[in-house]
Amino acid sequence: MLATPLTQAQAAPPAVSEFFKPIVLNSARLSPDGKSVAILVSGSDERVMLAVIDVTTNAHKILEHFSSLDIANVHWVNNKRVVFQVTDKTIGQGETRTGPGLFAIDIDGSNHRELIERFYTSERKISRQLPPNHFFVDVDHQKDSDDVFVVEQNGNNLKPTLNFLRLNTRTGLTQRIETPKNSVSFLVDKAGQVRVAEASDKSITSIYYKDPKTENWRKLIEFDPLKEEGFTPLFISPDGSLYVSAHQGQDTTSAYKYDLENNRVSGTPLISMKGYDFRGSFVYNTVENKVIGLRYETDAEATMWFDDSWKKMQERIDAQLPDTINTISGAEFASSETILVHAHSDIYPGVYLLFNTKTGKFSPLGEAMPNIDRRQMSHMDMVRYKARDGLEIPAYLTLPRGSSGKNLPLVVMVHGGPYVRGGHWQWNPVTQFLASRGYAVLEPEFRGSTGYGSKLWTSGWKQWGLAMQDDVTDGTKWAIAQGYADPKRICIAGASYGGYATLMGLIKEPDLYQCGISWVGVSDINLLYDVTWSDTSDDYAKYGMPTLIGDQVKDAAQLKATSPIEQASRLKKPLILAYGGSDVRVPVVHGTKFYNAVKAHNPNVEWIVYGEEGHGWRLKKNNIDFWTRVEKFLDQNIGKK
């Protein structure tokens, strides 16, 4: 029988390089009037360019292109002007000597201006350029405004002081914004005025509100987020209402309106999702000056529409694109006939499309990664299992496309952080690469992970190597019990905290895991406190780490007992141990100390250092090299029956 293109695609998985190619199209943004789209595009030289597309004619124009830089983070200032930053994707973290800068340009190509320098110079060539210790924060949402907001960072990175400025993108002139002492973030209302500020001093968070009647700041709340409930400011609506994220006595956070007159969170949540904290943003209509929708994330992203017409529009689009998450941009502009749709899924990096609301037809702008064939990708599902103490643990499970789904070699992928949400229902190059090679992938959201409620998060405090590790073990055993995993072909892997958990998993469960892959992993917990060239902030080291990880004095015995370096002789299974030579989060000394300790007892350790890399692999060549090594390593240890 002759092979069809589909059977050929199934028979030959994509090369490693296909998963780590640069994104071709990214960060599409519709202009406030809905007439133009700004988008980042990779050129033939793989440099990222800034393009503008006319919605009416579909005419494309390259607005900015640098031969030795990549454009990043484009934002509309108004209908005629954009700002952007730059980076260099061809160099690693250790080779980076410049900041992102800030540039502005009109969409007809005129009035280009460098607003923030990328590096310090001995003398200002243009006096109104800001030095590199200034960073873009947000645009001013007033109609036709030319202003953006930037932050000036003084002091060192570990304990900075911040000043907030309004910056005119045409003149380069700035205006200092008065905010409460120790402010770290703020919310701007639709009149372009800073109304809410969040301040952080040592372990205390304070929320302030600037009353438009008096123009004076008043404190709404002061709390220690590691000890008591507070709230997080989310959004100032066009009518001046403040929306916040709060627990209100529940395990998970929800979105609420805040009663500014009585200084309290209102009783009824706008949205509440069982088992998930609210993470999302508001959609507001600038013409009608009202909130019309709310974006949120549970197992996957979605939008809840308060406006019936936009709810029907979402249903109309979803009916035509049933296999993807379809995020609409353009609901903010009621007068526009064209809206921008970003469609993506677990097996699809995504496509940007223009949708004509009158004709109901799509005009594709382009795919994020056109080289990725959805037919070769594997679906991921949210699952939940019980830990040994009864706590429910969420996890993402990916089973290789075309497999029976049973008795598979398994890679248990432990996320970093660890106090973050690890997984999201979206295309992931590492997960899909592993699945394309026939491996099931389990990604546990072990205790300590955020986004799933307070109980899961706080249950992970001071549990490195203990209950947090047990959750990973219990997830692995669950996958075996469900029949997904072959108990003789399981490898544990992860970066940062995930690298730490990989080492501890091989030490504590030598009969469960046949191998491990640890990159940029913590090997000695005490080094997190002691290393002087780490980027850990002073306040986090002094107030956060003793609560979340452990007190170096009071918990000294536990920190020693749960550090892999103290038990290196127990690790006998094959291991990949990789680090970035320029990592300031988990410096390479974590790796050298552990490698020197383990190699005396274990000849099956592959030691890798990418000198120019930091906390993870940024360069395509290093990603290809690393995952090619991983492919060979897995095949040798769990790939063959």
C-alpha cells in the first residue's frame, strides 16, 4: 500500500530543530480605531521585525528592522504611533550588556525617536533620551495621547527604589508622578491618571487610592501576604470603579468590585471558578465606557462576556473555529467592523486572523509556527489525583498521538518556581517534542504551586524534598496505577526547582525512576541564601524564603537533610546535569559542587555547561544541542523495551 502524506507524517516525527525554531508571527495588536494591526514578524535572517497591516486593504508594511537586533514588546500609543523595545536573540544572558531601551515611531514610518537608551554613554547625544535604568510600563489610554508611563529604577537590582514618570513619545519630555513611598506598581484610569498604587516594604504590602475629589493618597489596606488575607488591585474601569482579586474567606481568589466609599471588598464576585484562582484581565469598551468582558484561566483560557452582542460574536467565531481557543481583540472599539482573532490550542502554536463582523469571513494574517503540523502533535489534558495525605493535585497529562495510551514510557516533568503555576493548556515545545518521540508526559502542579487555591499553595511551605516531593512521587505512581506508564520506563526531569526535584527523586525513589534530567537545578538549598552573586532580592531572602523554603537557623537540620548535595552518593541512576555558566538565579556552582560529589559514585552522569546561557536556554543552537542529547539519553534508558 502506498503511504499517504498523513501516514508519512505519523511515521517520521519532526526533527528536534522544528520544535525550537523562532516564532514567525507574534504579538499582533489591533490599533485603538481598529484600522491597523501591529505585529512582530521573523525575517529570512530570523531577525524579528515590526510590521503594520492595513485592515481594509490587507497591505503589509515593514515599519522597523534592525540587522543586529530583534524587536520586542510592541504597543499602540494611539492610532498613529507605536512604541517598542529591542533585544538580541542571538546572544545568551551572559553576553547581554544592554537594556531593552524604548523607541517610538509613527505607522507611516516618520517621527522615529529613541526614548530610552540601551546602554550608558559618556555623554548624552540627545539630552532628552532617558538612561537605561528606565523601563516601559504602560501606555496612556487617553484618546490621541502621545504619552506612555515608564519607571526609573535606582539603587541595585536586589533592593531598588522606583520613580514613576509620564513620558511624551514625541518630545521626550517627562513628568514625575507622585506615588506613595516604596511603590512598586500602579493602575491608571482612562483619564490617564494614576489612581491606585501598590507599595512593598519588607514583608508588608500596602494598597493606596488617589481620591479624584481631593487628589490625595489614602491607604486602603496594609497586610503581610504570607500571613493574612488582603487583595490585589486588577483594574480601574472607565467609570472609576476599582476591581480586585480577593479570597473573601474562600480557598480560591475571585474577581470583585471594591467599595471605595466604605473601604471594603463587595460581597458578590464577578466570576468564581471552583478549584482555580482568578487570573485574567478586563475587556472594556472605550466608546460606551463600560466593562464588557472578563478574560480568565481555568484548565484553559476563556472569556466571559457581560455584553450579549459580544457573547454572540464569540459563539459565532467559536462555531467556525471549534478546535481552538479564540481570543478576540477589537471588542474595545464598537465602531470597528473588523476584529482580530488569535486562535491556538494545545497542539497548535496559533494563527492570527481578521474577522469581518458583517460578512462573517476570516482573513488569515499568518501562523505563529507554520512549520508545526497539528497532525503530529499530541493533546494534553488536565487530570487530578490524590496525594498520600488526601490533598488533590492537578496535573497536565500528554499521551503520544497514535499510541494506545497504555504502558508507555513516561517523563515526569517537574516545573520550576516552585511557587508559580507550572502548566497551561497551550502548545509547549518541550512537551510536544517528548510526545513526538513516543513518551507520555506528566506535569504535576504539586503543593506549593499557585493558581489552584490557598490550601495547595500553603501546603508547600517548607516542604522542599518532603511533601512537595511526595506529590511528584504520588503522581508517578498514579500514572502507573492508571495504566498509562510502564513502571520500568520512567524518567524524572525538570529545570530550576524542577531540577532540584529531579535530583531528590532519584535519591529518594531509586526504584521508581530509571533516569533523570536536571537543568539549572538547585543542589544545595543553603546556597540560595549564601551565594552573593544571585539575583534573589534582599526582601525575598529575608522575609519570603524563611517562610516558604525554611529558616537557615531554625530549620538548619531540615535544609541540610533535603539538599541533594548532602546525599549525592545515593544517586546511582543515569543523569543529565546541565547548567548555564552565566546563571544568576541558580549559579553554576550548584552544578559543579554536585557533579564533583556524584561522579565519584556514579559513572553515568552527563555534565553539560553552556557558558553564555543563564537560567534556561535562550539560544536555538543550545536548545537543539540539549534536546538532541536528551533524545539519545531517553532512548538509551527508557525508550526500548
